[in-house]
Amino acid sequence: MGSRMPSQRPTDGMGLGSGNPLPADAEYPAEPDRRGNGRLAATRKQSARTEQEFQSLSDQIGSRRDPDIESLDVRLAQLEQSLAAITDRLDRFEQHVAALAEQASESQNRVEADIRRNENQLAEHTAVLESYRTAVAQTDDLVERVVEALESLQSTVLDQPAAGAVGVN
């Protein structure tokens, strides 16, 4: 036959370009890194190129029908289904990444609010403790003065009867 199949391209790390679709149960990383968006874009470009190659191959095949072309049509349909499945999975992955980013942002906002609330409570508690320390110091001074006054009063009261008894005799 005169038609020539395009050569296989090296894979981009995700199985694309090799003619092997990703398995349906392939797992995506729980925490996408900054390279995830680059990989997603590269995969989309590869997907677009593959679709163009499919269209080109389909155009080349044209109206000729023979057993090899029938098998190519079947394979082409399988590849298109695989491509559609990959595109759907990429869309879900993109949505998952966006949801994770939103959750991370919400968590960060909650943590920041908790920190601010804790800092305010700490400042209030520090002020209350300082107020208690001042009150305790003032109470200690007052008790000391009262004790001194009582001792002075006691010595005065005890000294008066002895002075009065000496003067009476």
C-alpha cells in the first residue's frame, strides 16, 4: 500500500504521543506543583496536534476502502475516543486544581483570622494580668501601712497604762 503512517513521537511523560491512552484509573498528584499547569498546556497542545494528524490521515484516506483502511478507521475511532477521555480527565484535573487552590486560600484566611484573634486575646490577657499585678502591689502597700498603724496603736495603748500607773502613786 502507498500510504505511510506517521512515525511515533516520544512521550511527554504522560503517555501521549505513544499511541497508548492513559489508563482510566491513572492517579493525579494530590498537590499539583507549578509545573502542573505547564504539563496541562503541553498535553493540550499534543492533543491538538494529534487531532490534526487524525484529520490529515482521514483526509488522505478519502474514499478508498480496503481492509487496511477499515482497520485504520476502527483504530482512528478508538484513538478519538481515547483523546476525548483524556480531554475530559484533563478538564476534571483542572477543576480539581482550582478547587484545591480555593480551599487553600480559604484555609489561609481562616488561619490568619485565628492568629489575629489570638493576638488580640493575648494583648487583653496581658493587660488584665498587669492590672492584677498593680492591684496586688497596692494591696501589699495598704496592708503594710495598716500593720504599721496597728503596731503603732498597740505600742501607744500599752505604754499609756504604764505611764498612768507611775503618776498615780
